[in-house]
Amino acid sequence: MSKQQNPITVFEHETIRFDKGEKKITEEQFNALRLYYGEKGVPYYNLCYNGISFNEYVGVIQVGNTLIEVLPKADKSLKSELEENKWRNILIDMMRAVGSFDIRAPSHGNLKVKPNTILDLYFEMFVKEVEYLLHNGLVKQYRKKEGNVNALKGSLQFAKHIQQNLTHQERFYVRHSTYDVEHILHIILFKTIRLLNQINTNTSLHSRIGTLILNFPEMPDMKLSESTFDKLIFNRKTQSYSKAIEIARLILLQYHPDVSKGRNHVLALMFDMNKLWEQFVFVSLRKNKSSVITITAQTSKYFWLPENGYTSKIRPDIWIKFGDENLILDTKWKNLNGYNPSPDDLRQMYVYHEYYNAKKVALLYPSQQSDEIKGTYLPTPTYLNTDKVCSVISLAVPERGDGNRSIVKIWQENIRMKFDYWINC
């Protein structure tokens, strides 16, 4: 197992280099990240002179035994350890709110490890899920098996039997069905356990991962890809495996081993803050909503038909039906800092007005202060009088929690209150 190091914590859109700066990576780690970036690039960061510049993705990148934690930030306050803890908790609670950390009730309890990063959370959730599966007994499945046996069963493979057993008349080369724990689900879990045993840097998990290595039955190695996971089908007996397999998929497919020196493997668990913000606002609005309001996400409409080829679609983030009225919300994870929205965003909202026959549309941003600015689209030669209004709504991040309510819970309540005010004005 890797030796634990303190993570390098940065905020989105920050830059880290190996030649200068308070927070540094080594030149060797930069080269590993550069190789991981490749010719096609990755969305998480861009290469710059002697370093990398992060984009709007947040999460954790592990290079060798060094963790680089990328946190979101929607205000202009000073970057301090207090702010890091605040935004780390906000990110984790936002992911919990949208279901990224949703664990089945039978195996869920208070996590034993105090998370230093999101990576620690995912690692412990996986360990906890596999511990639960082992405690309840691993599921067996039928599989085809071929080889020599001492008693005739199944179908005799005559050609191979003659080839291998000409001088061993006591053996039979057969193909038969066997009922055991060696199947694709356990192969995936065992491969993930062995990987965690190699890359885990959290000392609190060392012994638990070691125990899994000892107690989990040995499985054959197998090359895994996206298609392997896409083909998996869970039934009543294997449904309890779904969360562990989901986390295993996230870890195994994002792991890129260092084949040259073997020291700077790269594991990236990164999440698009634009998508997370959209999902977070959506689940916040749907929570305790009125029965007369329908809220749907990512609902498409066709709006351009070429003579040849595919029809183009438009798809707002959130479509709300309130009686006979249509309302459209579009979420943007950026801080306007007192500036107007981009012309592209405003043009996009104008199209939503037209194609969804919307009474109101609004752009939603995170901010330091809650605010709403109403703007009216100006008359055109076609529409001499227009009542099309696009609001710009800023949703302030609370400074602190309140009793049993976390910052994110208070934020969700504030979002719903702001929505109720906007919809009824």
C-alpha cells in the first residue's frame, strides 16, 4: 500500500506548477499528468508552462501516492484552510443530495473514516459494500467449465480427451456446468480490491482492505472495459451488488497505470460542476414541491430540420409546468461578479421563450449574495411590443450551518424559497 501524504488542495480554475508556487507538484508527476492528458486531452485540466490549469471539474486526481484535490468555489473570499474545509463539505453534501453517495439502507451506517478527500469516501463506501456482501454470503452462479475430471459428467470433449488422456485412462476431458462464486461480478470486485490495496493512501483503511484480500476468494484476472460493465444484468439475487459494482466501475475505468516507471499511476475521479449544479438545483426544487407543479429535467424539442441528416434539438436544464404556464430555468456554475450574462446565454433563453411558449425564463447562478435582476428583451421589427422577461437569479451560498442543518440543507431551503417567490411574482 502507498504511504499516506497530505493532499494538495486547489480550487477550480487554479494552476499548479513544478517550478514555482506555494503548492507544487514534482516534475515527474507533471510528466505523468502530461502523459495522461495525451494527444486528445482530458476535460479536467489543460497543460500550461511547467504545470496544469484546472477547469470546471472538481474531485480528486491521484498521481502515485500524491493526491490533488480540486474543490469548487462560488465566491471571492480568501483561499484558506477554513475555506477548503467549507467547500469540501459543500461538495460532498451536494453529491449526497443528488444521489452520488446513495447507499442501500442494509449496509449503510456512519462511515468510520473521516474523509480527507472524495477519494477516501468512495474507497470506504466500496470497502463497506464488499464487507456487507461477504457478511451475507457471496452469490453463486452457474458457469461452463472445461477440463479433466476423474468421473464422467457433462459432455465428453472427445478430441481433447484423446489428446490429453491417452495414457491416463482414469481421467475424462469434459465440458460441464458448475455452481460456484467464480463469475464476472466477483472478478470485478476482486480486481478492485487488489487495486485499492496498491493505491490506497488512507491508513485508516489499510487493515480493512487487507482483510478483504484475505477473505475474498481468489479470482482470475480479466481485462475490463466499458462494454463489460454495460453488459451486466442484475437480478433479484445480485441487486445488492449494484452499488459496489458502480463504484468499481468508476475506479477501474479511471485508473491509468504508469507502465514506464511504475511509480506515478494516475487515478482521476472528477465531476463536472455544471452538471452537478444542474442536478442539485433540480432535486432542491423537486423536494417538497406543490402537487400542482410539474418539474422535469433535460426535456428536448426539435427546432431545426435540415434537408438531409439529423434534426437538431434544444434542451433546457429544467422545465416547469404550473397549471397552463411554462417556466424555464437554466443553471450556470459561474460567478457573474456583477457582470451581465453572456450574449449566448441570453440568446438561448430567448429561444426557450419561443419554443416552449414560456411565461418566464431565468438563469440561475451561485453567488455571494442572493439577488434577482429582471431583464426584458427589446422590441424587434416583428415584435413591436414584447413582454419576454429573462431573470438573472443569484443563489447565495450560506456562510455556515445552523444546528442540525448543514450549509447545503440551508442552501436547498433558500433555493426553494427563492423559486416560490419567483414563480408567484
